[in-house]
Amino acid sequence: MSEKTFVLDGKTIPYAEGQTIMQAAMAAGVYIPRLCYHPEFKPHGSCKLCTVKSNGRQAASCTQLAQSAAVVESDTQELNDERRALLQMLFVEGNHFCPSCEQSGNCQLQATAYALNVMSTHYDHFFPDRPLDASHPEYLLDFNRCILCSLCIRASRDVDGKNVFGLAGRGIKSHLIVNAQSGALADTDFAGDDKAAQVCPVGVILKKRRGFAVPIGQRTYDLKPISAMPDAKES
Amino acid sequence: MDTPVKRKLKVATTSLAGCFGCHMSLLDIDERLFDLLELVEFDRSPLTDIKHIGTCDIGFIEGGLCNNENVHVLREFRSNCKVLIAVGACAINGGLPAQRNHLALPIILQEVYHTSHGLAAGSDIPNDPELPLPLNKVHPLHEVVKIDYFIPGCPPSGDAIWKVLADLLAGHEPQLGHGLIHYD
Ligand code: SF4
Ligand code: SF4
Ligand code: FES
């Protein structure tokens, strides 16, 4: 039986039945920008950064199953312009002051924006007021940088069996919450060896007293672009 | 016959709500400054001490907008420069000064001049009419005027600044690749 394949940006990509376009592309070493997809978790399909055109129709490649002989476009001016706009909206909806962010250089939002040459935030900034949660002795939550990817929610619920995090509100009012009566991380059973402590792609869930142990300029994505290591980050 | 001398491009620079770090980075292009001075002459800039901008080809602006004078200078740059470049984190997203944006301005002034520790006796919120009025929030430049190019970084490296200036002077679209594009 001949191998099942589709074509991604002119390259033939083999896939197994049931694989998504993203999974097949990753296995073939082709980078498709993404933020809410992580290979260890069920896809969420919310950030839309991974949107490709499959046979001319837009679809999130992290949820769209690969189809035999499909013609898929990803690295095109049109799709990359849309990705830049999505990234710029994520930047202005939160407060992203990279020079003072402990995650700078290890951050997947920042590194993805580098990869797509995002030179400005373009839109008007919201400058929202989002207080920190420093209640936990070992971990700090800086909600200013949350991009609502839900990875911490999936990790805590599906891997740790704890359900520490959740999403509340709708639309532009969506925000991350901590599932405790007080709303404080210290009043949950969250622990440093939880999967949820490792997965945040940006600088929200931060281990205390580690901050700048590795100097800015020598961090993961300072050394290599994200296309070379989409999931690696200092843990 | 004399060969026609190529006109040098006029460049103006200023620091609004910035720390002069981006200007220091401009000086960090080191000996390439000599190459630059072959191609450009400086108009208004902290480097020349010219106080008012004339007609220019390129305006190089570091810092965001934290008071009404910043807005005035930015508009003056926009109406006199063909190309405006926002340089550094503060010009692009407000940067460090914008980290006051979640606090109401009166609360900040109260705390700084009335209730913080170690104030001199009689300390009060400055209200000399010569002082520019602070804005309620700090804003990036692109929220007020059109910006043509952006060089991110806090500060951008001398190499990143040089790459953008050299691309522009050579007539290409500026491109920073991996290693030169930085937000920190
Ligand atoms: S989370 Fe990422 S993009 Fe946001 S401030 Fe930190 S480093 Fe910058
Ligand atoms: S805290 Fe981090 S992992 Fe959780 S939803 Fe926000 S960005 Fe995603
Ligand atoms: S990575 Fe596919 S929608 Fe976020």
C-alpha cells in the first residue's frame, strides 16, 4: 500500500490516518507557527496562529486532520500577515513589557513574533489592570501576560488531576482564574512539580527566586529561532 | 566639469519619554558613525543641540509619550520628516514609563509628592506653568501619528540600528533577522 501524503508549501508530507496537519508537519520537521498547541495535550484550536489553507479553505492545522493529496499552504504572505495581526492583538490586549519580563528569551509569544518579523504592536494598547497573585510561596502568577492558551488548564486537569486553573468570562472579558474560594494560588493544591507549572508558553506562571539566573541574551530563543525548537524552554 | 555632489540626507533625533539608551545605542555603531556621517547630516538632535527641527528626511525617535510636550515634539517631527522611525521599546509600546498606566495619575502624584517617605518639608505636586502636563496614560508613538519604521529592543543593539539605517539609506525595506530582532 502506498504511503498517504499531502503537499505542504510544495513539500510532500507523509501522514498516518488520524494525524492532524500539525502533527504530520512536525513529524516531517516543518514548522507551522502555533501557541495553544502542545504535542502532549489535546488540541484546543483557540489561538488560530496555526491556520493554514487546505485545498483553499482556512483551517486550524492543530485540529484539522490530514487528508490524502490535499494541497496545504502555510508559509504565505497572506497567512503570515494574518498571523502577525493575531500576535499584535495578543500584545496589546495584555501588558507585555519584555525588558522586565522574566520569561523574555524563553517566551514562545515573543519568539513567534520574532520569527514572523513583528516590528511593532500596530494597534492601540488596552493597558489593562491585572493584579498579580504572589500568594504561593514558590510560584508567582503575572496575569498581565496571559494569552488564554489554556495549556495550564489542560495540564492541571488532564495530567495533574487537580483543576487548579480555569477560564472565566466571555469574549474580550475572558480571563484566567484560579479555582479556589479566595481565588489565590496559595489556597489550591498547586505544586512546583505539577505539569501545569511547566507549560505556560509566556511569562505568567513563574517560579520565584529564579528570575534572571540565565542572563537575557543567552536564553533559549536568543540562541536559536523558534522554528528550530518550538517547544523547548528553560524549566 | 565637477561631478554633482550627492546631497546628504538630513536626520533629526529626539528622546521623548525615554532614557537616552537608544541614543547611546546609536553611538554604539562605533566607527560606522564615520560612514553614516558621509551620508547624513544631523538636524535637531541631542548630538547637535539644535532646538527646532527643520525639513528632514529621517526622524529617529526614542521614548513614548508621557506629557503634552512629548506630543508636541512628535507632531513637529511628523510634519517635518519624510520618514519617521520609532526606536526602542518605549516608542513602540510605552515601555517602562507605561508601567504606570494601571494607576490613576492623581494617585501617583499624591504618593510621590505627599505620602512617600523622606519628603522635604513643604513638598508639593509641582504646578509651575512652564512644566509640561503629564498625560493620564503613557502612549506609544503609533497611537498618535503614523510611524513608518520600528526598531524594537530595550535598547535595540547598535547593529540593529545600523542595519535599519543602512537598509534605508541604500533604498531597501529594512529587515532584521534572528539575533537582531529583540524586544528586550
Ligand atoms: S510574556 Fe513574552 S511577550 Fe510577554 S512580556 Fe514576557 S517575554 Fe514579552
Ligand atoms: S497562564 Fe499561561 S498557560 Fe495558562 S492560559 Fe495563560 S498563557 Fe496559557
Ligand atoms: S496552535 Fe492551532 S489554534 Fe492555536
